[in-house]
Amino acid sequence: TAMQGFYGLPFERFERYSPYGTPADVAEFLAGYVAEGCTEFNLIPQGTDPEETVAGAAEVKRLLAGSSAAVSVSGAAAAAGAGAAAVAAVQR
């Protein structure tokens, strides 16, 4: 529901484009972009507990760092924060 509020749309309208779930789920969603050469993600995490949210975003970064490419995670995750849900703007 946090992402529906963020976008102002029903979740089904953007579900396939937005990673969500646990940090492992989000990292798995983004791993394909890493495999294709993406090295930077701008996460806009959504969650109820700011500390837990930032920790979740940090865990996504840690999981992606295990790939063969150097990965940078920036954006709202650095300031506020959900490992539970994230919007990723992908740059190559």
C-alpha cells in the first residue's frame, strides 16, 4: 500500500516494473540489470520504520555487491527509507 500511495495508482498497474518484497527479493529483481551492465540504482524505499527501511536498502546494496560488477545504490535510501519495497531508476 505504501507504493500505491507513492504512485497514486493501483499496485497492479506498476507491479511488474517495480521491485518489492524483502531485500533479497529486490536484489534478485535488480540482478538482471546488473548482469546487463547497470552499475547504479536510485532506490526510493517505502516502509513504516525508517531505521529498518534504511537497513533494508543497505542489504540490497550488500547483496548486489556480491555480483561481478561494482554497484552503487543511492537516492532516498540514504536519507530516509524500505527494504520492504523499492522503486529503482536504472542507469547504464
